[in-house]
Amino acid sequence: MVDLYDSKLHIAIEYVSADDFYVLGGTAGEGIASYGPHNHHSVASNLAKAVSGQNEPIYFGTFYDPVQWWTRPGHEQPDQRDWHYSWEDAESASRELLRRQVEDFIEWLKGQGVI
């Protein structure tokens, strides 16, 4: 079920992506629209709570797709160049937010004395 498991250190990691959203309990009501962003954070939090209730000694990290969407100023259709740059900005913001999740988990593991 998890994306990564280290049996020696008892570390498990699950990345909640768009493909995992419904499989891991997400519902359409958690998204803005069927084609829009879904609340991956909610699914990741629910998964972490479910795992924390287990009796197994495990250090579990859930990461989620922050799904940063680009915007169209004034709701008018931007020209192709503006659309492209806006998409790059959204993608860059998503990567940075995901990087922060990983860094926080690593710091937490260090604080727990695992690594």
C-alpha cells in the first residue's frame, strides 16, 4: 500500500497523488470540481491518522500533491505567453511546497532519533 518502506528503520512513506486520491478515500466533494483541484492534504491527513492508530512501530510520512493552480487575471483568456509563464509559476510553487513537506519529515525523523 505504501510507496516506500524501510523495514530496518521502520519508515514508511505514502505520496498522495491525483491517482491515489479516490483510492485513499478522497471524495468529489473535497475538490472544487471534477476537473479541478482536489484536497490531497485532507486525504494525506486522514491516512496518517489511520496509520497512527495501528499497533505496529512505524514512522509514517504522508506527502501530498499541493496542486497549485495557475490563475487568469481578470478572468479573461490570457495570451499564450502569459498562460505558459503562469503554468510554470504554479508548477514551481507546487514543487517548493512538496520539498518543504519532505524537509519537515526529515527533521521530524531526526528529532525522533530515527536518523
